Amino acid sequence: MRTRDLSFDLPRELIAQEPSSERGRSRLMVTDRKDGSFQHRTMTDLVDHVDPGTIMVFNDSRVRRARVYARAEDSGARQEFLLVAPRNGERTRWLVIGPNAKKLRPGRTFRFGPEETLAQPSGEVQSPGGTQRPGWASPPDSVIAAEVTGVEEPYRELTFSRPVTEEWLDEHGHMPLPPYIRREDAPMDVRRYQTVYARVTGSVAAPTAGLHFTESIFQALRDKGVTICFVTLHVGIGTFLPVRTEVLEDHVMHREEFSINPETARILNDARAGGNPVLAVGTTAVRALESAGQEGVIEPGHRDTEIFILPGYRFRVVDQLFTNFHTPESTLLALVSAFAGRERVLRWYNQAVQKRYRFFSYGDAMLIR
């Protein structure tokens, strides 16, 4: 399949730069993949379109405040990094990405911390690699030194002088808004670029379909007889990276870790046996469920996945999908096209453009039944 087969015209002004004024009030396109029909609704109508007995599955991964800024010790230049994941669980060694990656050569050192502190270096310090570098004779507790100690494209490995904790990131890091949001993160993003049920820290991007849900929507669904359960898939940098191959199948997915607990696996397997529909909230929930259910039975546990779902894929677990509107020529649009059919999905997307739906992370939503 050609990547350009997933292209569509999207006016730039329809790319949402801010969340809706109130969580749970976005527009919702309700679609039917059997006959191709669609309805224009809002999130307040969602419960009317979910049948009793449905199992709704959400991704409870929490977004890490993983965008951090540093000063290069050799030049004093400001450098942005995205901390993707600790290397082998070691919080002193992180896989990172950043702009101007070619300049991030092994041996280069940086200082991380409050901007006003980083702007005033003095004296010398010993870098994590053991070399004397310009810096502070006694760095403040908020400042951490780091050295580039490896290259593993597209990542760099940074070795820090002490562990980078979640508490330090919560104080000094920024929410990793996607590049199509053309502004700096704001205090409200700490709340709105996080689902209300986020629990397990580890993502560098929000599982954005879940951003629409509120406690009142959850309660209305439960009152109707809908079962709600959770999986965890930590969203990696693949969500930021465009497909650069002409043939879609040549694209290589980045590895992401996920886990499914035994109780959720039991609920899902009972649902499959009893004929109850499984409604995945977001493409990340789909990836976790389909990865765990390759043999037709959901296997609990913690593991990695590189699954690439594109047209022609046979779904084994997911019957319905709640999702946002995705970027042209993306792996996410490929997944939705695999689920409902490329021509049908592009027809719905063109309708969404005509009706001025808001697209991408902070945009509106679609329910595919």
C-alpha cells in the first residue's frame, strides 16, 4: 500500500491548538462501519451509542513531563531534549531525542535545571564521564549534569550525574506537546494533556482519545451496564515520527511496552466467549489488546510490542473503536483504515473537514461501531 493513499486535505486552522473549553464537551462523529453511515453528535451523547454489556478498554498510562531544557557546557547554547525512557530501568541513563541530533555527539555535556540557574555557570565540575567541565563548584540540588554516552539512532543515551526522578521532572520538566501544537506548553496542559484516570507514568505523549472522558461520563456508562477496564501501554516517540517510506509496509514501528493485568484479561476473555463487544478507547488500547490476543485469547503480563496494524490486518479482539481524528499518512490513520476501510474512513474524514471538526490531540472524536 502506498503511503500517499492515506492522504487527505486538512486546512491548518482545523488542527486544534487548545483543548475544548470544558473536558467532555467535544464534538463526536458516530459512524457505522457496516453501512458507512455517520451522525454528528457531541460527547454528551456518547452513552446513547454504547450498548449495555459492552466492555470499554482504556489506556491508563500517565504522561511524563519529559520535555526538558539544558545548557551545553562547551557553548552555553540552549538545548531541548525529550526523555523517552530510562535505559534498562536505570534512572541515571536515559534514551533521549532532541533537535539538531547530529550535534549531540558522545562526550558532549549539558546542565539541566531551572533556566535562571543554568544561565550563570562558574567554576568547574566533573562530568558523569569523569572529565572536568565548566560548571559549578557546588551545583544546586535542582541542577543535574549529563553527558552523551552513546548513539542508537534515532536516540542518544544521556548519563546523568544523579538519578532523574519523577519528582524532579514534575518540578522542572514540561508537558511533551506534539509538534503540530505550535505553542509552548502552558500550566493548563498539565491537567488537560492528561486523562482523568492516568495512573502509571511512562508515556511521552497522551493517549489522546481518553482526554474526552470525565467521571460523569464514566458513571453514565456504568449505569447503563457498560464494563470499564484498563490496560497500560506507554506511548513512545513513534507517535511523533512521520512515515517516510513510499510503501507503507516498509515503515518500521518503534517498540512500546504494555501490560495487562489478570483481572482485565479475564473480563476480556469472558466477553469474547459471551459475545459481548469490546470497545477500545484509542489506538494505543487497540495495540495492547491486539498484541496480547494474537492467539485469540488475551494473555496477561508485561511485554513489548512492535505491532503495525494496517489495511489487511485481521482484528482478533477489538469490535468497536473510539478515537480522535489523525494526521494524514500516519500509522494511526492506517490502523483506523484497517479497522473500518480506507475509502470509508477518508470519506468520514472529508465530512469532518467540511463540518469543521477539530483534528489531532486536542481535537474532536469519532466512534466507530
